[in-house]
Amino acid sequence: MSPAKLGLFAAVVALGALFLAQWLRLARRRELRERPTRSDLGIGFLTNFGDALGIGSYATTTALYKFRGRPSDELIPGTLTVGSVTVGIAETIIFVTLITVDPTLLIAMVASASVGAWLGAGVVSRMPRRSIQLFMGVALLTAAVFFVLGNLGVGPVGGAALSLSGWRFAAAVATNFIFGALSTIGIGWYAPTMVVLALLGVNLRAAFPIMMGSGGVMLPVAGMRFLRSGRFAWGPAIGIATAGVAGVLIAAFIVKRLPLRAVSWLVAAVVTYAAVAMLRSARSKSAAADPPESNGVL
């Protein structure tokens, strides 16, 4: 294994340990007794099972939260980020180990996404509820478009390259910074990262360690900012953090591949409905007046 990959694994483990230590200290200080419900665990397992198969989890998890009616909209971005840290660590170790990609490109894109996520989390953790609803509604509609285009076979198919140089390298790194920042609003970075790398001629299989590695580093980086703000829901986040890892392991090592076309059409429909509901909430009179600052506990 290359020194770059070993360094990435060390960074992922160190950041993950730092994040979990901070989360545990916060839980002990508040004497929190909230536990994930069976619904929280089921959503965490199902959406991250699909995540490891390439569907992504942010749009589907947001849609299911919206259908269920909890957590409240302004807590969803933080809940997704905080809960997905353990999932990101597991996926990074699995996919970076199994799939070959240029280490320089991998590390540069992971670093740029992490800086973007750090800056983005600082902004999102202070955004009013209505703004978050508007951004997430647009994000869900965008995700639905990606699902539809993928099902129709429309879009770039990628090339054979495992590395990039010159302006292509710079473009990939710069766009991953943007995707890292946008991820903190609840916009999944899988589909846009895949599209950009395909347009630049990268093998689509090689996109997986870049996507997973970006998550493994930027999620704990952004997650620590959400922990400080308290704008996340404890039970749902714990549901993702625990059951989500189980879903990833089963998908990656047991199921490995499924005929996902029909599932993707269903996901596109569900996500579109959730997007409309989110945007309608943003337009309502109740969303116009931002609620009092949340302490992060439902």
C-alpha cells in the first residue's frame, strides 16, 4: 500500500477518534438519555446500504426524515453530517483499499473537500431554518435530476484515466472544494463528483475511493463544528452512526451488486416529493419566522 493511502487512513482514524471523543464528552456533559428508535436504525441501515452500492444516502435519508416528520428541517444537515462520520470511515477503508486511483489526485481532492466542508459547516450551523429549507429543497430536486439522467443513460461515461494533470487536475480539486462545502447543507457529493471526474476522463470505478475518501475526512471535520453548534438530532444521528455501518459492510462484502434501475426510479420519485414538501415548508408562514435556537435535543 502506498504511503499516501497509509497517510489517508491515519488521518481518517485520527479525525474519527477526535470526533467521537468530542461527541461522547458532549453526551456525558448533558446527561443525554435519548436513544435511536427502530425507525432511526432502519433508516440508517437502508440508506447507507444503498450508499455503498453507489446510490448515495443524503437525499434518501432527507426524504425519509421529511416523510416521517422528524427531525425538524433545520437539524437535518447536522444530523446527516454527525451521523455519517462512522459510515465515512468504514467506506474510506473499504474502497480506498480495494480500488486503485492515483494517490496524488486522491489526497488533493480529499483535502480540498475537507477544507470546503469545514467552511461550509460554519455557515450552515448558523443559517436560519427557512434558508436551510430552501437550499435542501433545491438540493433534493438536483439529486432527483441526477437519478433520472442516470436511469436514462444520459451523461458522461468516463474514460480510462486513473490520474489527472494540468488544468484537469486543478478543475477536479477546485470542484471538490465546492462539493465539500455544499455537502454541509445536505447535498450529497457522489453524483456531482462522479459527473466531474467522468467529464475529465477518469475511470468511473476510480471515482469511488475519491468519493469515499472525501467523506472519511470531511465528515468528522464538519461534524465537529455541528457538535459545537448543537444543531443536530441525537437519536437519528446515532441511528445512522450504528446501523449505517452495518448496512455498508453488508452491501460491500455480501451483496456487492444489485439491479438498481427500478430502485433508482423509486428513489427519484420519493426525493422529488420530499423536495416539493421542503420548498412548501419554506414558503409557509411558520417557516418565515425562525424558531428559537435549538439545543440539538429533540
